Amino acid sequence: MKNFLKNVRPGIIASLLIIAVSFSCKEDKAPVPQGNLIFYTNYNPEKYDRIDVIVDGKVLGSLSATAAARPECNAPGSASVVSLMLPVGTYAVTGKRYKGGEQVGNWKASSATVTAEECKRIRLVE
């Protein structure tokens, strides 16, 4: 092995190292599977101005109207529907209800599991 290294030019070794590093740093970006998580409410609209939808501690949308019916999968977001595309996994979900700028209610935190190309609906109820 020592004789081999003595006979190989430093430029060749450097080239081989660059090639090895280039291939080892190549990113393999496979698409992340996602699913649809939909929030809606049948709450009496006289009892709230807005309901914040909270997923893993972050407000990801707000409801300001009551849904007339259960939304379809992949429904677009609107005043009565918060529609989220999220990576597959389990999330902590909750909501906070506001009236006149003051928090007047909240929902106990629960969990929701998002599965690949599936739809999970969560209705915030009175």
C-alpha cells in the first residue's frame, strides 16, 4: 500500500477525494407523504367572532363562520373551514374561542393522526 501511495500523484488523490465527497453529499429528496387535516365547527356564531385552530402549539388558521355541513376532503380553506396539508404523523390539536377580542372558551387538547393521502376532519363542537 505504501508503494502504491508513493507512485500515485497527489492530484489524482485530490480528484478522487473531490469525487467521493460530491457523491456522499448528494441529497436524496424523496417526497414527504402528506394528508389533509380539516377543522370546522357547528358552534353558534353568536357565541364567537373567531376560533383559532392550534396544531402543535401554533395557530395555523381561524374559523369565523359556522360550517353549514361537514366539509369534503381537500376542501379549500374558508371562513368556515381550516384545511391543512401536513406531513404524516400525530399532532396535538386544540382551539381557542374569542368574542369581542377576549378569549371566552377553549377545547381540551387532543391528538390527531394524519395518514398518507387521507383526510381527517375535526369538528369543534359546543
